[in-house]
Amino acid sequence: MAEETKLNRREFISWFWLGWITFSVIVGIVLSALGRFLFPNVLFEKPSKFRAGMPTDYSVGVDERFKDTQSVWLVKTNQNTMYALSTVCTHLGCTPNWLSSEQKFKCPCHGSGFRPTGLNYEGPAPRPLERFAINFDETGNIVIDKSKKIMNASEWEQSEFLLKV
Amino acid sequence: MVQALREFINFLCNPVIYFTAVCVAWWAIMKYYQVWTQPRVMLPLTGFALAFLAFAFTDKNFYGEAVKPDNIPIWVMTIATVFLFWLSMRRAAINDQLMAEGKPNLEKQESDKKVYTWPDLVYSELICMVLFTAFLIFWAIMFKAPLEDPANSGITPAIAKAPWYFLGLQEMLVYYDPWIAGVVLPTMIIVGLVGIPYMDFNSKGNGYYTVKERFVAIWLFGFGFIVLWIALIFLGTFMRGPGWNFFGPFEEWDAHKVVSAPNINLSEILWVKTLNVGLPKNIFVREIFGFILVAAYMGILPVYLAKTYLKQYYEKMGAVRFYLFAILLIVMISLPIKMYLRWLFAFKYVISIPEFLFNI
């Protein structure tokens, strides 16, 4: 009796499909749970837009007041334009120092130097400092939108990134 | 007088002079290894180096940097490298002399028998491990970690240096795009080191020290290690100051030192400065000279070397081994080439396509 119900080898192997499906399903579930885990439920990010006051608050030159809080340098030129530079070096992402006596941004990590326009002219940085979108809101305040940025000097004249004041 | 000497040494530590001196020194070290490894030459040299170090320590700028806890490893590295390199070269010099006279070398005189990995080597390694751990614990207790204030993205230090052992890499990053210097070249260094035993199948020098029988291998490896790694760590430690500018070892690290070192890409040199036509709009046309140059350097040069100067190696090693070796060699040599181009001609990138984050 007992011998008849026993599986022989061939029959046993014919059941492997069930094992493989179960295995794949479990591995699939574990992997997708792992993948889900990589994306946080909540991201505490600052809003990408911020107000930077009135153009009259700024004098001509590089302004560092938003360097700490927003990672932005605001530059006012003597042609009455303003633009917002990112404080991230385009070489490896360190924060350059503004050297006002030499009128340049100098990165401490590998010596990249940038002109007040953001143009890369010293050291290894391959691109100019990035520029953020800059505009007025309805009250006349400057608004900088860090979600929009340009990477190359050829785009500098775009009206969204160059504020006429 | 003392000040004049300091200033002269600062002048000598201009990158071009410093690096050229290191290269020449390496050439002389390998050429005259029979001479300088003798104790009667090495001892006065060491004495001179110590006397110079004592003189250097009288300078407050150098002293301040040299006694920082961060820089203890630099001294350990220097002493260990010099001593161990001398020791192996000394034994090699004696062996080469003995073998030239047809006598058995030092290692053969010691014993003709082989030693086993287990237990001989493993036990030595275990003892070294225990001693080294004890040393590290002692070090950690004696010298506090040079920690600074909590990280603040708003505050940029005037000097941002990598850990000491990465200063060579950091120096490399000055001359190459982050992708090349941070990813491609380090990978090639590691893969190249792993690949050495497969490319260099010469069994001479197994179990005994020799320079004569392995001259080229030691020369090239040492150039990569001593010149392009140790000497650049030294340069990064003592000659790179605020803004990653060059400073002499006895120069004050003034964050406001006015240094202007503009540099331009090959495309700008050729299209704008030489041909006077302005940069072409098309990226490929703009960078065509760079592409040709890189293709010639990476593609044609190995083939040319195989047919001419390195013909004997090509015949000995076979095509696959030879081309791997030649590419690694060429890539290694590209670093000093790029360094000199930057220092002498303010040259930035051969190919510069920031639009696609691709620069060489």
C-alpha cells in the first residue's frame, strides 16, 4: 500500500514547476519590497522657489546672502541685470569661495576659478556655474526657481534666466 | 641668508621644477642603483636629508603643516618608503654584483629550500597584524582625530584636502575631468595592477632581489608608484594651499594670494587663437582636432610602438598582452603629459564637450 503512493523520481521532478513558480514569486516579492524601500515615503526638501527681496536691496556685484540657506549667489551687473548662480562647482561639486579682491569664485578642492558671470576660466571645471530661473512675482519681489537651471553659456541670454531691473 | 635660502627652495618647488626634479631623480635612482644604495653613500644622503629637515622645521609655515596630526602618515609613508625601497634596492645591488661574478645570490646563500605559505608566511602576517593593530590603537589614543565643526554647507574652508592617501588622486583631478580622473583612471590603475602578473610573465626575480634582470618592470612600476603617487602625495600635502593654489613649502598659506591661472581648451587654441575663425557650432567639428589627437594617441601610438621602439616586447609578449600593456603605459604617461601641458601652456582639455559632460 505505502509503496504505491510513493513518488518515483520522474514524477517527483515533474512537480518542480510548482517549486520554481513559488520560488520566483517569493523572490519577486522580496525584490520589489527592497526596491520600494529605496524610495522614501516622505522627502523633506525645501521648496525650490524662494523670494529674494527687491532689486533695490542689492548693489552691483556678487551677493552672498543666500549662499548658506539657498546655495545661490545673486549677481547684479552694472547693465541693470541680475542672475542667480548655483554655488556648486561644476567640476566635483564643492562650494567655491567668493574672493572679492580678485573678483572671482575659487574652488578649494581642485582650484577651479569662475568669473562673476560664472564663466569657468581656471582649473579643471568644464562648465560655467549653473544659473537658476529668476523672475519677479506680482509684488515686485525677486523670485528664484531652483527647479529650472541652465548649464551652458550659450543660454545665458534667455529672458527667464536674466532679470532686467 | 636663511630667508634667501627659503625663498630659493620655494622657487624650486614650482610644480614644473619639482616634478621634473622628481622624474630626473627617479631616472638617476634606477641608473645608479649600484652607487647610492651603498651605506657609505646612503648614510651621508640620509644625514643631509635630516639636516635639511631640521632646517625646514625652523620655518614656522612648514613646521605648522608638518606637525599636524593629519600629516603624521606622510612622515610614516616617507620613512617607510625610503627605508624599504633602499633595503630592497641594496639587496638587489648586491645580488646583481654576485650574479655577475657567477656566485649564488643572497637569498640562495641563506637557504636553498623553499618556505611554505602555511605556517611560515601566515604566522609572520599574524604577528605583523597584531603589532600593527597595537600600533594603531596607540596612535588613536595618543593623537586626537583632527575633527572640525559639524558640517555646514554654507561654510567653505579655504583648503579642502582629501585624506592623505588620496592626494595623488586629487592632484590628478586637477588635470582631468571628474569622470576620467575619478572613475576611469582609478579603475585602470586597479585593473592594471591586477593584470601585471598576466602581462609580465617573466619569472626572473622570483624569490630574490634583482634590478638588472627586471630593470624595465621596476622602472615602470616605480615611476607609477614613487613619482606619480608618492611624490604627488607629497606635493599635495606641502605645496597645495588655499584655493588649491601652488605654494612653496616655506611660503605662508595666504588665502588671498593673487594667482591667475586661466586655461583654455584645445578647440579654443586651434579654432580661435590659431585659425581666427571662432568656435564652430557643430560639436563634432569643434572637437575634431581633439578626437584626432586622442585617436592617434590611444589607437595609432600602440601600433606604432609595436612596430618600432617596443618591437622586441611585442614579439616576446604577443599581440594581446602587448596591447594591454601599451594602453596601460600610454594612459599612465598621459598624466604627466597633461600636467606639463597645463603648467607650461595653460592647456585645459583635449576634447571638451561640456554639453555631454565629456572631457578628456
